[in-house]
Amino acid sequence: MYKKLFIPGPVNVADDVLERLSTPMIGHRTKEASDLQRSIAKKMQKLMYTENTIMLSTSSGSGLMEGAVRSCTRKRAAVFSVGAFGDRWYKMAEANGVPADKFSSEWGKPTTPEMVDEVLSTGKYDLITITHNETSTGIMNPVEGIAEVVKKYPDVVFCLDTVSSMGGTKIEVDKLGVDICITSTQKCLGLPPGLAICSISEKALNAAKEVPNRGYYFDLLNLYNYIQKKDHQYPSTPSLPHMFALDYQLDKILEEGIENRFNRHKEMAEYVRAWANKHFKMFAEEKYASNTLTTVKNTKGISVSDLNKELGKRGFMISNGYGDLKEKTFRIAHMADTTLEEIKELLAIIEEILAL
């Protein structure tokens, strides 16, 4: 049975977008492929508020996260974690032999500008990774304040994971001074999983030139050089179906209006937060709550698994807590093309099931 997904990715994909995935194939070394990839890059620059080069990767966002920490760490990486995906970035550094230290916040708490300043002031680090939006805890880090701190350290490459927030909230990449901003298709962009996207700055590229062993598939410098030399083509065969769909979906996003899209996400988030506080309690501190998903503390001790089974019978699906937070929390995503009306319908059904 088809279910309406209110999970933090993959998301519901509109029928007309799905149809674009079945566009007849073209040669990936043709002018048409270059035109398609150039078109995507220009539209993504608008959405990301950047003049930096856009690069596409047939992978999940994790691929470009690994590529960033491996390609651009010359000396040592400072990995800041507010949950499972910050932890993953640290594991990637370790697995690739990249010297790194992890600085964790208590789950439900943010990475603060003060924490970043204290770490970078040591002079030990030349790359920093920040999770903008953490889907395990529902935290959205105060990236504007963090960015102001990072600007004090001009040699540090600033990497930002916006996998679950880009396209759902305003992230002004150039204004923030982000060197590598990473996202992927299956969350706020409203597409199936399988394609990752990043912007990359000259500073990050120059840092990569000093790193001898950057890997192969996720060597960001090699990707950049190839698309410059070959006019927006890629060294490995890309997923053209995703690219056809992404190009089309970006047109729809721009037609909706970027600010309108952000406001829709914020309106949904505020509604879910109010509902969570009325019936349960939010897990994240409200000041740092995500605009794209809400993690709810299970204060009533309900069986989240049983709730989801009942929702499934009615054609809906939410997420249980992540990892150690399973059954202690549940998560409701409000991202991509989801509407406030759909959120209201979901919450009304949850109330009915739980007799709230």
C-alpha cells in the first residue's frame, strides 16, 4: 500500500517529477548532457545563494561529505556533532586516515559559536565540519553565528552538511562563507534518493591541491577539474534520470518562489511544534528547532512502533526515534512539497489513534 511519507527522507515525490525520471536516455558525453548539467548548476546557485561552482555526484550526500573531509583536510579536521550525522562525518575521517577530533554537543543541544571559537583558536585545525540540520535530534544549528566565528580563521575550510535543510530554509552560502556546502535530492528538494550536490569555493580547491591522497571517486578536485575541462560533464557515468527530474523540479521550486518555499516550511514547523508542546514535548530546544522536521519527546510512553502500524493502515508513515532515541522520541518531517493541510491531516489522525 502506498503511504504518505512524513519521514526525514525519502520524501513524497510529485507524479510529474517522477515522470521526468523516465525521460529517454541521452549520451552522457553529448552537448545535451552538458546543457542539462549546466542548467541544474545555474538553478542550484540561485537556491544556494552562491556564485561558487556547483558539482553533482551520483551518490547519497554521505559521498560528498566523505569527499570533503578527505579531499580538503591538510592538517587536521574539527568535526562538530549534534547527533548521528555529525558522528558519521567523524567516522568517515577516521576510516580515511584523516586526522580529526570530534566535538559533541549533548543530543538536543546545538553547536554554539563559542564552542567553535574555542576549538579553532587552538590553531590545530584547517577544516571544520558542521551539521546544519540534524534529523536524529531535530536541531538546526545557529549557522549565522558559527559563520561569523569561522570568518576569524581564514585558513580554515568551512564544510556544511545541509542534506536535510537545503531547499527548506534559507542558507546563504556565500554570505556565510561556506567553502563546501553539501545536500542531496531525497529531502527538501523533493526527489528520489540517488544524487548529491555541493558548492565548492576556490579556497577549498586550493586546499585540495595540497592533499596528496584524495581518493578517486570522491576526489573533489578531480571532479572540479573535469567539469571545467569537459564543459559540465563528469569523470564517471552520472544518473541522467535524476538530472532530468532535478532540472524540472528546480523550475517548480523557482516558480513557487524561494522565499515562499521557505515560509511554507516555517509555517509547517511552527504548527508541528505547537502540537508537540500541547500533547507531548519537543526534544530540541525550541530556539534551535529545525524548520524541516520535528523530533517529539515521547512523554506519554506510547508505543511509537504501534502508532506507526496504525498510521500505516490509514496510509501514513512517520519515523521512530533514531538509534538510542528509538521509542523515546518520534519524528515528523515537514519538508519538500508537503503542505500545511497535509500536516494538519496527519496530526488529526495521530490524535484520533491515541485518543489525545
